[in-house]
Amino acid sequence: MDWVTFLSRSIDALAWPITVVIVALVFRRPILELLPLLRHVRFRDMELQFGKELASARKETEELEFQRGVTFDPVPRFQKAVELATAHPPAAIMEAWKIVEDELRQLAVRTGQEIDPRDPSTVFTSMRREGRIGPGAGSLFNRLRRLRNEAAHSINIDIGEGQALEYVDLAETMAAFISNLGKKRSARPKDKS
């Protein structure tokens, strides 16, 4: 092979990769602005939708009936999850979900329900079936559980600190909701108008 043929084949082989790199460099800012809008990313058999799921969970939290002017006792045990979010975001998600499960165990005790020690979410599911929990709370609970499972079992997922903190916040809202289930509420004062 002479040098002209070698040069020609090298240019032929490198033309597309070089073009892609140049386009990526020229349009890097618009590309970076579009990345958060991705609905999902496929990598082999895994489909990642973590960011989209978080956004949907946030929207469900805002729409829930228990968010409309009702205050709940906070669940103060989330500080460890917040601290973990910086160093290891998936661990923060696991810690936050563990607190939600602890609240489910306490709910089972308060309401006298049997509980599967391996899956305390059965308490929530049975209350949902009985109509004691609305569809919004049920949807948020299921979404948080799916996100936790994705964080726990997906090795190719990249969860950032912001996403972990948002998950912790949503889990804290869910834990407060669960914490207040089965508790007696005082009657609201009647309007004297």
C-alpha cells in the first residue's frame, strides 16, 4: 500500500468520527441544555427514566389532596439521607425509602394490621384497597418505590445529588402522610360567618 492510498483510507475512516466530535464541540451548549429534557436513555436492556419519574412524582405530590392546606407532623429522621446525597446519591435514596418503610411498620401497629416483614408496603396496599388512601397517594407511593428499586438495582444509572435530594424530599412527604394515617384528627373549628 502506498502512502496516498494509506492517507485516503485514513481520511475515509476518520471522517465521520471527526465530524461528530466537531459538531458536539460546536453545539455543546445547546446539547447540554437539552439533556435534562431527555425522557429516557436506553443502554442494552435497561431503560432509565429516573429524572422523568422524579418530575412526575413531584407533580403528584403537589396534586395530592393531603397537600391542600393540611399540615403534618414532620418526620425528623431524614437528615442522614440528606447528608448521604452528596457523597453517594443512591444510598440517600435507599435511606429515605427505609424511613418510609419504618413509617409503614408503625402504621401497621397503629391500625392492628398484619405485616409481611419483608415487604411492609402491603399495609399501604391494603389500605389503598379499602379506600382509606386516595389514588394520588397510591400513585406517588408506587412511583417512589419504583425509583428506589431503580436506584438499588441498576448499575448503569447515574443519579446526581439534586435528584437524590428531591427524592428524599418526596419520601419525607410520603413518610409524613403515612405517619398521620390512622391517627385521630381534631375536628376543625366551624366558620362563624
